[in-house]
Amino acid sequence: MIPTFAIVRIGRGGRPGVPLWIPLFLVWVLLLPVVLVLAPLAFAACLAGRVNPYRAWRVFWGLVNGVRGMRVEAAGHRHSVTVRIA
């Protein structure tokens, strides 16, 4: 299943900060027209590079689905940022 939310926390001085929920499903809806326009070009590139288009799509889809559950943390001297994909 594709990720639907990103939870971002920006903290200061050791405090975790307030979570900011970013709805990723709106991003997917906005990217859908771009994907539909670029799909024929990607198909042609797969054929030109002798890559199975079905397998390329499966790998891409697996990468998109693999992002779910990812957590990235970065901390400095005064600030910390945590991004969790749900």
C-alpha cells in the first residue's frame, strides 16, 4: 500500500516539537497527470534499453510501497527534525 501521510516534528532544545501531518494522498493525486503523460516515454525508454516494462513498473511500485514505515531523524546542536512516513 502506498504511503498516505508524512508526520514531521521539528524540535528545539531537546523538546520533540508538535507533529505536523502532511497528507501524501493529495500529492499522489497531483502527480497522477504527470505520470500519465510520462508513461509512454518511460515505456519507449524501456523498449529502447531492452528492459521489460512490466518488470520496471513492478520495481518502481515496490520502491514506492517500501517507503511506508520509513523514519528519518536529523539533529543538530539546537534543532532536531523527525520525518515518519505512514
